[in-house]
Amino acid sequence: MTTRKLAREFYTHPDVLTVARRLLGQVLVVPARNGTRVAGIIVETEAYRGPQDRASHAYGGRRTMRTETMYRIGGTAYVYLIYGRYHQFNVVTGVEEVPHAVLVRALEPLQGIRRMRDRRRGTSAHDLTNGPGKLCMALGVDGRLDGADLIGDRVWIEGGARQISPAAIACGPRIGIDYAGAYVGKRWRLCVRDEPAVSGRR
DNA sequence: CGCAGGATGGGCT
DNA sequence: GCCCATCCTGCGG
């Protein structure tokens, strides 16, 4: 497989929606023991667009210990705990001090599938990574990876695995943000059409 | 199959 | 003290 770790410039693009779109088809990788890897192709993302976005943790420019990661440079991992039990993996985008992020909502399992099944014992083979909490469990992502540099070697994203044409991308409203007022209807959830691994509906 | 409800803990008002 | 960028279980059709 001829893929390569995405460089800083991929993440520092000024438009978070563009980065969310370009992330589709790229490979999220977490290294395991003995040089092996657990990895999946990104098939669903959601953009969280700066301080104006009411659905964002950084809405209104809010800065707390948790959200501080969102203000770092594009190419930083933002991982947080949700509902007391699950983690969410996000990619910070853009320049420092401007809180853009992309939530990775679903993967198509690619490597380390046995390890994924071990971590997701009790669920069926097709439910390994089709949701933002599920993929974190399958890859072993937790709060320790918050703030990790995606140009580093703890977690990263590789390009070139699959080309997704614009026509193959579907968009719809984001999930679980009913409190977000005028931003509830923004179609900032992106997914690969006809991809069985996406979460929820098309 | 679909849907209702519970789990569970850090962050924020 | 309430709110989550969720998932799983159990129950009914």
C-alpha cells in the first residue's frame, strides 16, 4: 500500500469544510505493538466551524481546559470524553488561535481488524467502526491522545488510499446537536455515498 | 426490524 | 445540578 502521512499543510487549509471533505478516503492510523497498525479509511466526517458555530465546544470563543486543544495549530488531535463512557476523535484544522475541528464519525476497517474485534467483543463484524465512539474503542483512542501531533508518531492520517470524487460525497445535518439553534440545519456532515460503514442514515 | 431508556463522568452554568 | 458531537440492551411487532 503506497500511502503517506499527511503533512501540516493539509490541515492548515483555512476552510474546515474543505478539510472535512478531503479527509474522506484517507486512512486514520494508530500504531500497535511489533510495528503493526490498527487503521481504517475515513468515510464520514463532520465540520465544526470556528467560534460562530453554536454546535462547537468553542462557540463564542470559549476557552477552557478542555477546549484549549481546539485553538492549537491544524494537525493536532482533539479527543474528549462524551456521555461519561465514550471518546470522540477530532482533527484540529486551520491556524493557531482559531478553533476549527473535524469530527471523524466512521471508518471502514482496513488493518488490525483482529485487534478491533478484540476491543469490540460482543458486537458484529460490521459494527466495528461505524460510529464516532465505536471507532475510538476499536482503535484504542482515548483522552491520552488529546493534543497529539498528527505529524508525529502516536496517531496520524495517511493519504492516497482511495480517491473520492465530489459526486460520491453526500452531505446532511450534523448529529446530536439539537441545541445549536440556527446551526442545527447546516449540512456539515459529510459521508461517502453507498458506503456501508457510515453511521446512521445517508 | 424499531424504539425507549439507562449508563456514567467531566465540563460548564 | 444539568448537559452532553453515544452506544447497548431489552422489549414489542
